[in-house]
Amino acid sequence: MNDIPVIISRLTESFLLNCRLFALTLIFSLPLGLVIAFGSMSRFYPIRWLVRGFVWVIRGTPLMLQLIVIYFGPGLLSLAFSWPSGTNGRFIAATVAFIINYACYFSEIFRGGIESIPQGQYEAGQVLGMTKKQIFFNVILLQVIKRILPPVGNEVITLVKDTALARIISNKEIIMMAGEYTNKGLIWPLFATGIYFLVFVGALTLLLGWLEKKLGYFRT
Amino acid sequence: MPILEVRDIEKNFGTLKVLENISFSLEKGETLAIIGSSGSGKTTLLRCLNFLEKPDKGSIIVNDEVIFDAMDPTTQRESEVRKKRLHFGLVFQNFNLFPQYTVLKNVTLALELLAKERPDYKQNKKVILEEIQEKAKYLLSQVGLSDKLDYYPHMISGGQQQRVAIARALALEPDILCFDEPTSALDPELTGEVLKVIRGLAERNTTMIIVTHEMDFARDVSDRVIFMDDGVIVEQGPPEEVFGNPKEERTKQFLTRYNQK
């Protein structure tokens, strides 16, 4: 049971949960963040303030607390809705909490990026007869992506490590797994988890650097 | 029949009156130069023509069609404004090229997007896109940039960027091409090459409105001159008159200051 290869394979297996949570959060929170960004820039003020209030609440409370509220909230409030029972339910609840939390952070980065594009770019598109949608997707978006890549990279790297918070609602991610050994008096698996995160973040750093280089062909 | 008629345009920014009683007309093939000191409303006037600002009063008529009337909301519908804009082209002071696209793509982009709205686009996609490429290449050769097609905007000089912007505006074949101080962001060395291109357009009877601080150029190239001050047209007429024999005191003062430089 305490063989090194067995421990490593169990750590690796539990790290896959971190990876899954990471990937799902990114896939859904990036587009959701864009929608929230548009909401927070809406010229219809009720929407704008509603969205900004929501972002304030999400950014203003710990992700750990949000995980607990989202997972236990429906049951405690006796809502009709409830999470599926067991491992699945815990994972889905964690994913939802992560997506909402990260979407809010991304939305502020997007908003900053979009607002930093000079008005002249919009006007050039307008006088060339483009629609608002065409201007956004054909002219603005890529310039925004180039500008926000460094701060988005920061968030993405933070997300890798935040996935460990999922253990608060009993998702068996890598730190929780290592903790089981710590409780039995074996400390090295906990230290070993650091290597998993380091390697993952290392690969991400390379990828982000490559992307930045890819977008280096033009200047905004 | 004038190609453009501007009637009684007025524009306020809050309580600040930027344009008042602006009326003039332009014949097809004419070049109109608008001069005046900074803050006199020249740029705002161009922006009104291009629907980048909405006048508070007045109307704009192109080819006998009322394309804007402050009193008539039906002329201001968002969906139609986009098409109406195409009567005008605008070359900006600071070029506003799209940095992520090559010189060629900067010129073709709007045409490609417009072509997508054509009913026969799907069937003839290849031919249509090829035509657009050819047209853009031709226009870029006209402004002397055939060797820069694959360059990105940051790789070429300001003068070259402005010439790309001119080709980009020409690509949509506007009835009236507007220039908003096209050489103000350029050093004197690069100013010449841009002015040469504009002069060429004037010789080929392109209908143009040029807001400029280049007095010698305005005098040379224009068929008519408008002098603006404080949001009103102080004087308008042929360049020989406005420059050679100004009637208004304010015009004289302005031109004297320029001649001293």
C-alpha cells in the first residue's frame, strides 16, 4: 500500500481531477467572461450595475466560500434544485463555482483590454461600412487578445493551483490525496505534489510564451 | 446639380456650440479645401458628414437624396446609416490602419465583408475575392506601394501608412472622399509624398473635401476654399479669392499669421 510506485500512481490519478477542473473552467469561463465584460460595459444602466454588482460579490468573497455555498446552498435552502449525489455532484459543483469565479476575473481583464483599443479603430471600421459585429470580430478582438495575453496568463497559472481548493467539498484532488498519507505519518507525497504543479505551470508558461510570440507579428 | 449639399448644420457638445449655420455645396469632381485654426470645427464638420457625429440641426443631401435630416428620424436609422456612410470615405489624421493585417488586407477587408452580403457570393466566391484582390493591388500601385503589399503597418513609414489609408478609402468608391488633416501627423519629409497622391486624385477629378493646414497645397489643389472660425463659415469661394483677396477681416488675420510662418 505504501509502495512508492503505488503512491505515485495514485497521486497522478488524483491530479487528473485537477487537470479536468482546470480545462473545464478555462473552456467555459473565457467565453462567459466576455459576455460578463459586455454586460459591465452595457449602456443600459440596470444591466451594467447588476453585472458589476455580481462581479463585486464574486471577486469580493473567497473562492473557498463560494465552493461551499454553491455545493451546500441548494440543500440548506431546500431548493428544488440539487446537485447529483456522490463524486459526480461534488465535481460538477466545484466546476460551476470555478467557472463563475474565473469568468468574473476574466471579464475585468477583457473590459480593460477592450476599452484600451483606440476609438480610431472603431471609427475606421465604421466609415468603411462595417457592422458593429464585424468591427469587433475582424478588427478589435485580435488586438484585445494580444494586449490581454499577459494578465490572462497570470490568471490561468493561478487557476492551476486554485484547483486544489476543490478538496473543500471533498473532491479527491492531489493535495487531498497526499493529505491522506500525511495523516498516516508519511510526508513526502505532499511535497511531491509541488512537482506536479511546477511541471504543469512550466508547460503553460512555454505555451503562453509561444502564443505571445505568435502575436508578435503586429504592434498595437 | 451638386453632388453634395449641406444645409444649416448645427452641432453642440453640451453647451458648447461647435458648428453653426454650416451650409455649402460641392459639385462632382470638385476639390474643396477647408482651412481655419484648430478648434474652429473643421474636423467636427467632416465627422458629421461621415456619421461619426450627429448634427443637432440641418440636413445633408447627396445626389438629391436626403441622407440626413435632423428633423426626420427616419433618415437616422442605424441599419441605413451604415449604407449611407459609403457615400463618403474618410482618411484620418493618424491613419487608423488595422495593425494586425497586411497592407493588402487593410485595403481588401471592408470589400470582402461587403461582398459577403451579395446574393451571388456563395456561387462566385472565388471570382469575387480575386476581383477584390486585383482592385486592391491596382489601388496600391496607384499610391506607389506595390512593393509593400505583404508588410504590416508598423513596418512602413507614416507617409506610406497614410497612402495605404487613402487606397483603403478609395476601394469603396465613395462619392466624396474626405481628408481630416492627412499630413498633420507626418514630418515634412513625408508630407510631400502624401500630398502628391492627393494632388493626383484631384487631377483625376475625384470629388474631395480636404481639411488641411497646408495653405500652399490648399491654394494649389482646390477648386473652392472654405475658411472656418469659431464653428461658422466665415468666407468661401475660389482659392484665388479667399487667399488672394479675402473680404473678411478674420480671414485676413488668419492668412497673415500663416504667411509669417
